[in-house]
Amino acid sequence: MNIIILGDLHISGTNPKCRLDDLTQTQFLKLEEIVNYANKYKLNIYQIGDVFDSPNIGYSTFTRVHNILKRIEHNMFYFIYGNHDLYFH
């Protein structure tokens, strides 16, 4: 069985001041690339914690991630909650 294992994506809806690029756009492009790769090779994706950088993720960021992940075709996306995904860690 071939799988993709991801860890600590820390998807955020804001761009830190220290970043020279657009972090939020880069994160979404990488997630789309992963989903496309998984679809091409029919791979399951396992995300092992910290999908988001905070449990207070904005609705637009959550919706955008959801719209990317729902394009997974013949495979599954599994994840484990990380300390950044839950309140009070």
C-alpha cells in the first residue's frame, strides 16, 4: 500500500511579517499539489497533527481547505488532531 504522510501543515489565514512571499497562497498551492498527486497515483493521505495553526481558523481559510480536500477522488484523507488544532492544547 502506498500512502502520503504529512505532518504539521499549520495552515494559517494570515501572512507573517517576516515572510517575503504570500504564505497563505503558497500553503494552498502546496495542498492542491498534494491532492493532485494523491489522485494521480490513488494514494491515501495521512495528516499526523496540526492541520491548522490555531483552533480559531477563519471561515474563509477553513472553507478553502475543505474545497481542496473534497477534490480527493478515489482515496481518503485521514488526520489526527494536533495540539494547534484543539483548544487548551
